[in-house]
Amino acid sequence: MSAQVLETPVRTALAGLLLAMADDEFVLGFWDSEWTGIAPVLEEDVAFASLAQDEVGHAQALYQLLADLEGGDPDELAFGRPPEGYRHARLLDHPRTDWAFSVARRFLYDTADAARLDALAASAYEPLAGVVAKMRREETYHLLHMHAWVERLATGGEEPRARLAAAMERLWPDALCVLDGIEGDDLLAEAGVLAEPMAAVRRRWLAGLVPELARLGLPAPPAAQTGACRGPGRSDDFRWLWEQFTMVRRSDPEAVW
Amino acid sequence: MQVYEVFRREREGGPMQHAGNLLAPDAELARHYAREFYGRRQESVRLWIVPRSAILDLDDPDLLQPPFDRSFKKPAGYSTEIKAKLATARSRADAGKGDE
């Protein structure tokens, strides 16, 4: 399926999905890159920075898909919007906080994103299926690494365990938003762009995750979340991050690199 | 934390060569970090990650640096040194002709 044959409502929903996914990856990538130079050990510094860099790369591919679908410039999409224009899940409005918090957030995000990518792997929109196939290959390693860290913090003594559990408790309602807030996801499912509506993707994600959390004695997800999942209201922390990642571009928007 | 030594193969059929080392708390994270350090830019098709403690070390000069001249055991004994020996033999033969 190419962009030309999509009916307008499906196309609009697809553009919304692409923007939400791209912004999720982009903002997480910038938050986690904040650990560069200050991660617990040098090796993890390199590993975590590399995960962050992967996400920015995925964002670039998704912004490009959106630009191919709707016109526009990927760089302009990434850097040219005000903070209210971003559509990332509010899980990504929190600052990096401490190591356990960043691990908890990335673990919740990566496992949710994996469920979302599973639902897009056989997408009828072929350009997206192609990008998703590449993303999944890199996400395999992200998942391995984050499962390893959650396991270690959960079983590594009182303090890491307490910090991890507190972070998850705080992040759970916002984590549910990663698989929410996509308008027209039912249309995308009907058109075969997405294998199933987001609520079903969310159930599949949680069904896989809950036994592991129970085994590790970590907080289970709440039954539901309330409130807007993907803006336009944003935290001061996100506004600060936006100032950071748009700084160079705002200094000279016309610059050619 | 312990030190792991990492070996990598650059392309299929090539040798495993020492790449460097890293610190990791356990084998699982050692694999992750080895991948980050020596394999995330398509520079390797295989890695071996070995705890340094598993490496058998041998550096005894009595075993590795024999004191007597064994140059005849080396290929150079047949390529470089044979030329010198041949030259000596020729000059000796030339000197013999002069006696006739």
C-alpha cells in the first residue's frame, strides 16, 4: 500500500501515528543522552548513549516517512515546532532524575514500543513496515539490556530496589500513554496499517510484562490512566529539554550543514 | 567488576584478533558492553568475550626465549642467511681457481 491509495481519514491517522512515534523516540533519545559522561560506569555510559543515539536515528527515519507522506522537511519537523506542537507520550515529560528512574522509564517505554512495533511489522503501509523491520532489529538489543538492568536493580539490594520500585510507581500511569492518544487507531487497524487497535496492543504489552514484574516484586500497572496523553500541555522539564535540543537550530534556522 | 578480554573477527573466514578489554559485573553485561565497544558499527561478524582470569598466561623467558642460536630453524635461515653463505662459498671457489 502506498500513500496515494490511502483514504483521507486513514492517511490523517497514519500521519498522527508517525508523528507520535517519531516524537516518542526523539524526546527519549534526548533525555537519555543526558547520561553521557555521568552514567554509573564508563561501559554503561557508552551503552546508554548508544541506545539514546539509536532512538534519535529511529526518529529521523520516522520523520522522513511523515515528510514523504505529508510533505515537509524532517529537520523542520524535528526542531521547528514549539513545545506544544510535540506529540510524545507524557511518560517523556519527566527529567532523567536518578539512574533507577531512567532505567524504569526506558524499560517501560522499550517494552511498550516493542508491542507497538510488533503490531506494525506486517503493516499494509509498506514504507512503514520497512522502517519497523530495521527498528525491531535494534530494539532486540535495547530490550535485552533493559531487562538486564531491571533485574539487577530489583535484586541488587535495598536501595536500588526501593528506587526502582518508586520510579515505576510514579511512571506507570504515564507509561500507559505510550500506547494511547493515537486518534483513528481503529481506522488504521481496519486498513491493515496497524494489526490491532492501540487498546489491544496495550493489553498484549501488559500481559507479557505483568508476570515479570510479579516475579521481581515490582509495582503492577494501574487499571487505567486519566488525562491527556500526548499534550499539548507540557511540563517545565520538557520545556527545558526543548530549549536545549532546539538551541543550535534556533540560533540560525537558515544555516546549511 | 572484572576484566573481560574481547576478540573479534572482522569478516567471515578471518582470524579472531584481540580487540581490547572492558570492565563488567557479570557475563551478560560483558556481552552487551563488548557489542557496544567492538561491534556496533558493523566492524565485527563475531566476538569472543573471555574473563581475563580464564586466560592462561605464559611469559617465562627460559621457555619462550631459548639462549642458543637457532637461526637455522627460521625461514630467514634459508632466505637471508643462505645468501651470505653462498657468497662466501663462491669467493672460496674463485680463490681455488687462481691456484691452477
